[in-house]
Amino acid sequence: MKASITNRQVTLTWELAMQSPAATSYAVDVALQPGGEVIATLATPADATPFSLSNVPPGNYYVRVRGVNAVGSSGPSGELHVVVH
């Protein structure tokens, strides 16, 4: 997963989940510390990569993404540290 930050807009891109059946959506989990409690989960359609979020408050965020389908969700991706100024 990669992130770009411009004017408090965070844009995330990631590799599509390799699961069967294929992901129908993605869940973006956000925490305030590494491996920490998830404070928000943002749902996005499977074809919505890159995913952007505007007006993100300044801070340190730790982000993971999971593929979701009718069977359930994949395990989370590796965690990405995102710093918004």
C-alpha cells in the first residue's frame, strides 16, 4: 500500500486482494498507534482504488486494508504509517 498526502487529502493505493471469490469491496482500517485499536473503518467499492479522503485532521495514522466479499474479509495488509501536517 502507498499513500500520498496533499493539503490534508490522503490518497491510498494498494494491490487488489488475491482471494476467491474476488473482493467486492475493501475496508480501510485506521488506528492512532502501530497495531492499535481501530478507530475507524472506511468502506470502499472494489474498483475505488485509489481511495481519497479529504480534510483529514493533522496527526499520525496507521492504516491497513482488507478485501471483503460474501464469504468475509481477507486478513489485513501490512500497516502503513501516514503523517498528515
